[in-house]
Amino acid sequence: MSEFKTMKAKDLQKTTAQQRVIKVLVQILTYTFLSVMALIIIFPFYWMIISSLKEMPEYRQSVPTLIPRVFDFMNYLEVFTNDDLLLGQLFLNTVYVGVVSTALSLVITVLSAFAFARLEFKGKNALFGALLATMMIPGELFTITNYQTVHSFGWIETYTVLIIPFLVSVFYIYLLRQNFLQIPNELYLAAKVDGTSDLKYLWKVMIPLALPTIISITILKMMGSWNSYMWPRLVANDDAHRLITNGLRTAFTNAEGVTDVPVQMAAVTVVSFPLFLVFIFLRKYIMKGVSRSGIKG
């Protein structure tokens, strides 16, 4: 009997040791995979930064260098002193469009999400389903019709054409609606019994409870406006309304069509820096808001 117990204990120890080895191997493979993927994602940013610190002859070498032989910080000085770039004006244009479009889009998103989450009206589910169906249509298909529409309105080369066409985001409405549905409906019914209006209930109860999701939507919308390229390139190319993404495209190209890529990379680094700060300091709100919106209960 004691011999059987001894064999059973050895088998248990062997099984436990095998499980530990398997667990360690799984962790090693997991972290190796994550490390490789992180390097793949980080490398373009690293290449952008080292390219911004190179001299033009070194950048044009047939064999690229991973570390600049000479760190040329004058490229960054050129970004701020270049007369063709007008960096300050481009920043102001981009910030204005981003702030206004984000504020208006947030109002539309909050009101729409509240209506689909709490209000009862005929055809609500069918309308919401139709809105979700539009998410399957690539946005590029609307480019021509949108351009014809804004051209007929006389909006070309104005701030209006950069703001109005993209105020409604079905994805943001869906995201916030899912978050609103997590709030117990009994709170809404109790507020209605007390005579609270829908707007007051939305402002006092639902917005504070859904604040992480609203913050994440604000951040994502602002980043989307900051990075917008194709539409502003199509409808607003004058200096008074050009955004920073389009201003960088031709600012460092000479009469022969040769682009000073290191200086251009320095400008891209400067422009990307605010987005890096937003992600570093506010990433927890983005992750928390998205994770909360994906679970109903």
C-alpha cells in the first residue's frame, strides 16, 4: 500500500513538473511573439526618427544605415524656419478643425446614442440596423458624391467642408450606445417618475457614468481629424485652410522635384509628437472606454 502511494506521489510530481515546463514554454513563446510584433510596430517610428537626424547624402546611400553617422539636428531648425511650410498656420488650421469637429461630433454622438439606448419610438431597431449596415460600405465609395455635394453648396476651400461631412460616426454611436445600455433602466424610470427631463437625466446621470467611453471617443475623433489626409487634400489646398498633413507633402521639394527627405521626416516627427503624448498619457481611457462598451449587463 505504501509502495502504491509512493508511485502515485511520483506520478503527481512528474505531472506537476510537466505542467510547469509547458506553462513556462507557453509564456516564453507568448512573450517572444509579442516582442517580435512590438519591434515590427516600433521600427517605422524608429526609422522616421533616425532619418530625421541624417544628412541628405547619407540618406540617399544605397545601403541604409540604422544609426546616423552624423546627427544633424539642423533638420529640425529647418522645419520651424522654412518659409514654404508655414508650420504655425498649419497647426492653427488643424487644431481649429479638430476641436470644432470633435465638439460637434460629440454632441451628435451622445444624443444619438441616448436615443437608441433609452428612448422608445417607432422603427428604432430598424433604423439602428440600417445605420450599422452602412459600416460595411467603404468610405472611399462616397468620395465622389460627397465632393459633388459640397461643390454644389460652394463649400470648397472653406473650414465647413473639412468639418461637416464627417460629424456623424456610426461606430462611435454604436460604442456609446452599448455603454449606455449597461446603465440600469430602473434609474431612467425613477428619474421620469420624479419629473426629470430626458436631457437633464442624460447630463446628470448617463454622461458621468459613461465618461470613460466619451473620453475615448473624444481622443479617437481628435486623432482622426489630426491625421486626415485624402479629403483635405481634395477640397482644401489653399494656404488659409490647408491642414498640416497636406502641408508637409510639398514643403521640402525644390524646383527640380527633389524632396529633402530628412527635413521632411523631421517635420513628420514634430507633427506626430502631440499624438504620442496623447497616447502615452490617455491610453488608459481609450482601453477602459472600449472594453466597457463591449459588454452588456
